Amino acid sequence: MEVKKFMSFFSDLRWRGLIHQTTDDAGMEAWLNEKPRAVYAGFDPTADSLHVGSLLGLVVLRRFQQAGHLPIVVVGGATGMIGDPSGKSDERNLLSPEELERNVAGLRAQVGAFLDFSPGQCAARLVNNLDWTGPWSYLQFLRDVGKNFPVNVMLAKESVKSRLGGKNVGKNASQGDADPGGGMSYTEFSYMLLQAYDFVHLYDTYGCELQAGGSDQWGNITAGIDLARRMRGVGLQGLTWPLLTKSDGTKMGKTASGAVWLSAERTSPYQFYQYWINTDDADVGNCLRMLTELPPAQIESLDAARLAKAGRRESQRRLAEELTRLVHGEPGLAVAKKATDIFFGAEIGELSDQQLGEIFADVPSCQLPRTRLAEGDGLPILDALVQAGLAKSKGEARRTVQQGGAYVNNRRVAGIDTCLRADQLASETVMVLRSGKKKYALLRFQ
């Protein structure tokens, strides 16, 4: 990874809106400029993939590495067993060791797209806090860590106070997992101690002096700083970025069908690309600043173009391209753009059944025996249009073809005598029919 000068790094973070809070607003920039610093951010493995809500943390760590600092990704194999209470009104369901192991493996695979782990001065590290927390006994933890953690400090944290007001009761209260008189179990209350000790361990092991996280992590970050001061007599630093939200205050990365994942198996490159293509004009400038590596001059140029001609959606296309390339690489971006072009009339071919299924997820389909493509001269186009539901009768299908409105894989049908054969399949088993400009249907041959 190319390492950039980091003299103006902190100013760039501020320009992009990536600084919400720091432990030293006046001196943080000079402190970062003194020498390369180790910085860590944590990701709890609540699923086998990260989602768009985690994208900002990975991008910030990537910026630190490009600026000459040493990023450390902490996968919370231990803290993930409990669940972070920050920003939550209910206690999370506890994950089994098997689920955690699977999720940790998924996160490891994804982080490599953002950070450079190859040997070198700024090589990134990925560690699992279960490795140093797991061997502890309960008594050892209480003696070595718990005694350095005043309860009044914990109770003063906003993430704890909001849950101990007596109104929010944990989901599993009836099973004894949460106190019916409050909103947080002892298990969840201990999360802050575990995460705080992560900072101490990373300082001891890697000389890590800075923890970064979303704005909802400020209480956990300062708890770690306070614990390090008590246990090691050192002054560590903290930094948070704003949560990634839309202009209406709702979280970015949510759709009607659920979260937008970074895993291609959960959210395809095409679906991921389309999510950013559909970004509202009020949000796209902020996303370009916070999530992409485009220089300020290019972003400001896109801002100006958007104000002048919003309908061209140039900002959205550039945002979608940059983020899809970052998350899914050039091959993923190529597939996403090809799929998008299909809806603007590009010929369809060299795609898989899965890719066509993702592109045309909301399009009606009909299944036919594959022998229909081999019988006689093949499947007559008029029959195909009726079978696909694009025409109510052969008469209507005939008129559609004669008027030039029938397409197979986005290629116009030449005449009413056209027959479809296996060599016209767009993928292994799928053929795409179209009537008019936007009315699609799929024929699946098994």
C-alpha cells in the first residue's frame, strides 16, 4: 500500500467530517505527526460478515495506514460473547462458540480488502481478544482488572445510564438473564471492563496508544484510557467518528430487505452498487467525503456538478464505483456495472444463473423443460412471450414482435417466425425476455 505523508492527515480527517470527539482536540494533530502511532478499532463478530455500518471504521483505519500509522483490527471473540450495550435498548442474544468461530473467520477474510497485512513498516495486524481473555479465571480477572475499575466511573457512562433507568428490561428477563428492575444484566455490564482491558493489552503488546471508534463508543474508549492510567500509569488517546447516517437521521446501510452487507454472498456486488447509486442528493456529498479516497478538489467538483445538473447523478455513480471497487475489487465492479447497463439495453451474456437471479430478483419467471429448446426448430418466440407472461395471447405477442418491441437477452427479435434454442441462453439455464422498454421476464430451462 502506498504510504502518504501524514503532516496534513488530521486536517484531512476533519475536512471529511471524520472527527467527532478526541481526547486532545488541540494537540492530537501534532501528536500524530511526531511519529507513526499504533491505532486500533474493534469489530464484534455478531455475523459472518460486516455491513455498511462497519464500513466507516475500516475506511478510517485504512486512512491511518496510508498516513504512515499502524492499524490494528480487534475482532471481539470475547466481547462478542456478551454484546456491546452501547446504543442498544435490549440485551443481545448470546452467540455459541461455534457461531463466534464462524463469524470471526468471515471477518478475517473481509478486512484484507481494506488493509495491507504484508510485512513492512506500516503492516496491519488482526487480533482476537478471546486469545488473551479466554485463559483468565474469573478470580484472576477480578483481582487484576476489576479492582482498578471504580463502579462510579462505569455508572457515569451514558451507555450504562441509559440502560439503568428501570424502564428497559432485557429480552431474557423472564429466564433470569436480566434484572427485572433494570435494563442491563451483570454479563452485559462487564462488557466495558473487557473492552477497556483490550486497550491495556494492546498497549503492552504492540505499544498501541490510540483507540478509534464510532461516536457511540466514546464511553468504552475513555474507560480503556482510564484503566490504562490506573494499571500502567500511561496517558493514552481516543478518537471517534460520527455514525454514518442519512440526512433524516436514520442509519445508512438499511434497506427494506435488511442490512447492506460487505459479503458478496449476502449482498451481491450489483445490489451493493445499486444501493449507492440510489443515494439521495442530500447524502451523497457526505458519503463521498467520509467513505471514498477521492481528493477534496474532485469531491467539490462533483458537488458543483450535482447542484448544476442533479439529474445526471454523476456523484452517485462515482460513489458507487469507488465503494464497489474497494469492497469487491475490479471484478465485482465490472459485474455490477454490466448488470446496471443491462437495464439500459445492453446485450445480456456471459453471466451466471446466480448473477441473473440477483439482477432480476423482482422479475417474474417461468420454468420450462429444456427439451423445449431442442424440439423441432426450437421454442417459437410467440409461445415464449405468452409463457413468460409478457403477452396475454399469441395475437398480442405477434403484434409486439411486428412492432419491434420483443427482445431476447436485450437483442431485438427479427421476426414472428423466430425460434429460441439452447445457444441463446444468457447463462447456464436462463433466458431473458423483454417487451417494450422495461417489461422483463425470465425463462428458466431445467
